[in-house]
Amino acid sequence: MDRVLSNFIRALRNAEVRVSTAETLDAFNAVELVGYRDRAFLKDVLSLVLPKTADEKDTYADCFDNFFAFQELRGAEGKRGDAESGDDEGEAGDGEGEGNEASEATEGRGGGKGKGKSKSKRKAAEEPEEDLGPGDMAEATSALGKLLMAGAKSELAMEMSKAGTAVNVQEIQVFTQKGLYTRRVMEAMGLADLQQEINGLRQHRDVPHRRLGQELTRRREWLREQVRDYVEQQFLLHADATGRRLREELLRKVKLSNIEHRNFRLIQEVVFRMAKKLVALHSRRKKVFKRGALNVQRTLRHNMAYDGSIFDLHWKSVKIDRPKVFAICDVSGSVANYARFMLMFLYSLEEVMPKVRSFAFSSDLAEVTELFERNKLEDAIAKVLRDYSGGSTDYGQAFVDFKKTCLDEVDNRTTIIILGDARNNYGEPRTEILKEMYDRCKRLIWLNPESRSTWNVGDAEMRRYSAYCHQTEECNSLMHLERIVGNLLRTVT
Amino acid sequence: MPDIAEIAASVDSLKRNFETHRYICSNQIATAVYLAFHLRKPVLIEGPPGVGKTELAKTTAEMFDLPLIRLQCYEGLDEAKALYEWKYGKQLLYTQVLKETLDEVLQGAKGFRESVSRLHEFGDIFFSEEFLEPRPLLKALREEGGCVLLLDEVDKSDHEFESLLLEILSDFQVSIPEIGTVKATREPPLVFLTSNNTREISDALKRRCLHLYIPFPDIDLEQRIIHARVPEIPPELRKQLVTFIHELRELDLKKVPAISETIDWARTLLLLHADRLDPELVRDTLNVILKFQEDIVNVDSEITTLTSKATKN
């Protein structure tokens, strides 16, 4: 049964729930304490031990339902397998009637138990069963046929996993491959021989042989279902995440404007994870900067050894000045998508950069910080794009507005990030305001989503603006963003 | 003295006992306490403010009749305030006093070597239990019959403090350089940590804890909570006000009302002798459940609709 739990944990890991070894041990302890009897209880218990955030809990709930529902199904399947002839005969009632009532009854009971309680299910599976009743059936000859007729479940299961390894079932990546792998596993288990035998038997003159043929066909179908379940489980265990990781890797590199809407959720997760990494990196760096008021108690204590002469000073640790970031985003059609991700990134960094103020413009500029305080990130971004993205781009006007609203608040600790393509529709660039901003702030960074070669083509004013930037960067993928924000944190903290 | 083992024997009995202490909890919550008790693991409780995170720890202490040791976390909290501190004033005073009697102590020892060896005989009295001022964490470890330790709003503390907690949470012990390792008594404390998620708790800490997320309760559960907390309120009104609160939570608010607000509101309405909700009453008492003026303004226009929805059935 421990196998089941560790498989479940693997499935969880695949579903992006981080489960450490320590937590795995906890889970085992917990399960030892509560047992597997009560499904809902078990779910509650494991949900306390394994997932560690609210989001992970949702994933966990889905995963639990999927995984253990499947186990149940398998139990039911097993039951049908055990009592197979009974069930099938009963419903078909086609008078084949080789009645092994005795075994039907016992197996039925065994199976029933197995359904309620996954633990006994395995046991039921291991029990040898199915004596063939009155023996007017021929002996199977192929290896697989023998196993099937002997109903040797554990041997079959072993064969199955052996075959699975042989065909590399763990490399399954997308769900469309399930059918393919099912067939491959069947073949590796000796389907061809079995098929041949069945064909031979079906055309055999003797009744017992034909009967065996029918029986084998039925059992082959049952086996097929077992194999399908097995592949399904392997898929759950291995594939989901690999496919996903692949996609995420791609998303990091793809141009942000090309990202499709359905990937937004995924990309947001990527952004959060990247941001988390940066947070972890930079919150640790803070220590070096800690200096502040004298910690009298501690200083006295540590200097007692020196007869009260105070020369080993201890400081109260104080919060360091966190960077003040002003993000000015062009949200007109051409750049909107980039703005979306940059805002997403900046606000995900709240922990190390709590003072982000953001402004959006296409022609007129307005502060949107409050929107982000009030709404969830996605909603806020959607609202910004809805409210401000109309109108043709006018950088000059935007700068004028910025000067009016908050140039006074820009001080020598402020970093200004401007995101835009600098395509001003041949309007007045108003570089003098940018210069003013440049003079006042600590750093002015211009992120341009276009590639460097086109920065000065057409109505782009990049050449004139870049004179008043500390740094200009091309920025059109998450990787760029991560690098820039990482550098930003390094320089501003 | 309640029998702790008996109470904690099953989730159901925990639930029942919580209810007798007027804390209505879901299965999930009772399971968390059950596991915490049997596996001896700390519980990290997360959830929106006002859903009863702190209350859970308090009620548990009350239920098991154990002392509750509470440590409110805040930025800048350090080991001197959380773990232990030397009574440096006392230490200083004693050194001053001893200075004058130094001769006696040394008993006329000749030479430096002799003096030092005399002094050594005294051991490290200055850094012994006598001079140790235990703070909440150390107190909890030394509590004889076990206790409930509540680390409230652990997300408000710094990363350094989190690291400090690691040793305590996993092994129920702390190392004090001058004395050695202090281990928990036979009964290690039952630890609850609460967090409002103002920042991510580090993975290392999470790994050592059971993680309980308490969401807002559904209508039925919340009604039962109100019934337990404000039993005098008529059932009809109780149903209406809980429905109303649930409608409110659907709205786009700066701060949605939590259970504690529902309870406050129920008490308020009881005080006003109301027996059913009507828009006027709601308008007058809205400041009990909404804590921001702009929320109140926003909701104001919808009061009539919301009230009629709540009173409909």
C-alpha cells in the first residue's frame, strides 16, 4: 500500500505540488495513524500534510480525486475480472453456461470488498481463483493465454510492468499516445501469440476448444482494459508535467506579443515563480545593509566581559530603504501585451519592492497604482488595458502629464522604468521633460520591445530619448524581463 | 481536568468538544488538530483575516485545559524577545557587588594562575539558569504538563526569525550557546502558527508544519457559528444576516467582512432588538461589517437589492 501513496506523491509532484522527502515521511506517518478506511478523512489528512499553499490545495484536491477514483475503478475492474465469467455470462445469458457458480459467488464477495477498501483489493488480486469448473475446456497453449486462464493476477501485473518498461511507457508525453502505448504494452506481453491461438481455437472443431477461444477473447478484452488503466496511470505519473515543463520552457523564450490568450494563466505562474526566485535572492542580500540605532541591551550584554567598556557595538536591525519604482507603461495596441507582463512581474515582486507606482498611457497618462491595490492582478491589468489603451500614442503628452502628476515625488532613490516602443507618431517628443526626470531620479531605464535594429526606424524617437536614459534595453520575452528586473534589484537595493 | 487523550481520540470527539467550547469547526480543522496532537507537528494556519485562526489555538488550549503561551510576531522580532535573554541588569549588579568582595572570593590567592583557577571553581554562574530570562518560546518548551504555543501572524516577522523557529518546530529544542540545548519536557507543546499571507512563508518552515487553510465558511457552517456565539439571536434573523454577509463577500470590496464581523453584526442587531433585516437597519449598521468608507459608499446603493435577496426566503 505504501506504493500507492508514493505513487500518489509522484503524481502530485507532476502536478506541480512540491512535496519534499520530509513531507513524504510525514504522509506515511499520518497514513499509518489514520489508515485507508475513510476516503474523505484520508483526503483531509493528506491535504494537511502534503500541499502547503491554498493554490496547491486546489491542485491536490483534483489530483486526489483523479488518482483515487482511478484506483477505485481498478478495484471494480478487478472485481469484474475475478468474477468475470459470472458477470459476463449473467448479462449475456447466451447459454454458453459453463457455470462456475461457486467461484462466481466467492469472487463476487471478494471483489465487493475490494471496491470499498482499496487495501483488500490488492489482496483479492493476489488470491488465486477461478478453478475452471467442470473441465470441458481445453488447455491454453500460449504463454499469455496460460496466465490469463490461470487468472494469475500478480504474474499478469508483473508481466504488464515488465512490458511497460520494455516499451518505455514512462516516456509517454501527451494523452493522444495512450492508445498507442496500450497496444505496445499488449504486444510486448505476447498479444500476437494469444491472437493466433484464439484464431486457431475459434475455428477448432471441438466444443471445448471453441469454448476456450471464447473465454480467451473475453479475458483478452479484460486484459486490454487493465493495460489501458495501467497506461493511464503511467500517463498521470509521468507525462503531464513533462509536457508542461516543455511548454513553460518555450513560453520563457517566446516573444511576449505572440503569447496566446489561453496561455496567460500558465505564463502568470511562470512569472510568479521567476519573481519568487528573485525575491528569495534579494531578501537575503538585505542583511549586509543593516545598520541603524544602537541596540543598548545587547551591546551592554556583550560588553560586560570587557568591564562595561563599550567597544563591541550591536545594532538594532532596521529595514533597509526599499527601492521606489515608477513604472510608466505605454499600453497602446502595439505594446499592450508587453506592458501586461511587465506589470505582472513588478507586482509579483511586492515583497522586495513594495513601493511600485505605475502609470499607463497611450495619449494621456494616469496613475493606475490604486487599481492594483484594489483588484486582483489579472483584473487590474485587464482594467488598465481597457481604460487606457485607446488613442494614438503620444509620448510628449504623456511626459507632460507625468510632470504634472508626480515629477515632484521623483527623488534620488527612485528608479523609473519606461516601457514603450518610442513610436511617437511624429509628435513633439518633449525630451526636456525626460531630461528633467533623468536628472532627478536614480536610474531611468527604457525597455523597448522592438529589436535594436528598428529602434530608430520610421516614427521611432529612440535615439533622442536614449540620450536621457541610464540604460536602454530590448525587452520582449520573459527571459529578458527576468534579467532586467534581476539587475534592477541588484542596483537599487 | 479534561482527559486530553480521550478528547483527541478521534476527529469526531474533537469536533464535539470544540462545539462545547463554542468553536464550530469543519472536519478539516478538527483533522488538523487531531494530526497535530498525534504526530506532534506544528500547524501552520493560513486564511483571510477574521476566520478564527487565532481563536482555534485559544480554544484548543481551553479545551485541553493547557496554558496558552502566545507570541505576537512583528517585524524586528528577534531571539532576545522570543527565545531568551540574559538578565543583564542583574548580571551587572552582581558584578558590581562581587567586585568589592573579590578578595574573599579569591581567598588571598597568589598570582594570576591561582586566582583564575579559584574563579573557575565558581563555574559560569553568570550565564546559568539564574540569570536566564525565558521568553515565550523557551517558556513553552519548559512547561511541565505541555502547553499550547501560539505564534501569531508569523508572516509579519523577518526571514531571520523564521530560521530561528526551525529548530524549535522540528525537534522541540533550542540551543543556548552558554548553557546548551534545552529540550522540551515530556509533553512537547502543541504549536500553532498563524499567517495572513502578507508574504510567503519559507519552504523550510512550511515543510515542518501541517498546513491548514481556513477559508470563509459556507452558509450553513457560518449559521452554526453564529448560533454558537450569539445564541440569543432569532433563527430567522440569523439566516438573513448570514445570507446577507455571503452576498457581500461576492462583491468587489476592499475588505470583505469576515466571521468576526458577522458575529459583531449579530450582536449589534441583537442589541437593537431587530427581528428582521430591512434596508434602513442595514444602512445604519453597515459600519459594523465594512471597515472602509469607500466600501460603505459602494455598497450603499445596493443595500436594497441585497437585503431583499437575503430576506426573500
